[in-house]
Amino acid sequence: MDLLDFEATDLYYLQADSEEVQQLIQDAGLNYENGSAELPLLKAYLRAPESLNVLIALNRFYYYQHRLNEALLTSEKALEIIRRRIEFPAHWPEVEMRHILEAPKEQLSWVRLYLFTLKSIGFLKMRLRDLSFSRQVFEKLTTLDQENRIGAQGLLDLLNQIENEP
């Protein structure tokens, strides 16, 4: 299945958050350079812990701060929220091509988001030097995305280089 061959609908960032949560995310963006972005993001998370807008903003904040463990936690939380929405198996290693093929067409944007979020987890684990976990993620993604639309093959190749360095 070509994961680009569908009409993108019901995108996560179009999901409505309360005005307060939207304002907190905006405040965080304005306060990033002066070092006070984390508090508004955490307040937004406390008000909307299931909001992907909040989780992705937190993930980006932690990633750019080189706080990879915190970024990983937000990616894992996002994956669980997306997984429940598309009714994929509870454990990502159990996801098979049939889950993607059987997903309703209107959920394909969410399926892609699931796969990209899983890729993010694999990448963060690689940065944290958990290479065997990363390999499992990237190998799973390459079996689910044979057209390499998610881009896991490049990360798997990079992982092979890292493991083969003296």
C-alpha cells in the first residue's frame, strides 16, 4: 500500500483545543528564546493531556533542548493516543500490514501519524543508544511501508553504519 495515495482528512493539528490551551502553546512559542517555554507547555498538558497539539509541542521543546528522555515520553504518550483512535494492537510489534489495509480510508492520516510517531520513537531510542530497540522499530516500519514513504529505511541504513563503525 502506498501511504501517500489517499486524501488527507481529519488532521491532528485541526483538532480543537480550548482557547486557554491554544494560548498556552502560543505563549510557549513566544517564550522559547527567553527560556520560559516549558511552564506554559506543562500547564497546557495538565489541561489537555490527550491533545496531540500539546504533546507534539512538548516533544519538539524537549527535543530541541536535547532532553531526549522527556521527548521519548511524549512520543510514547502520543503513540498510545493515536493507537487507541485507530484501534491498532496495544503493542506496536503486533501491528501487521492487514491493520493498515483494513483501516477505514478516513483514518489513513492517523495511520500515517502513528507510523511517523513510531519512527520518532525509534529515532529517539537510537539517539539514546538503545540500538536494538531502534532496529526493531525500523525493521517493523520497513515491512509496513514497502514504498518507504515514512523514511525508515534511511534510518535503518544509518543504524547499520553506526553498528559497523570501529
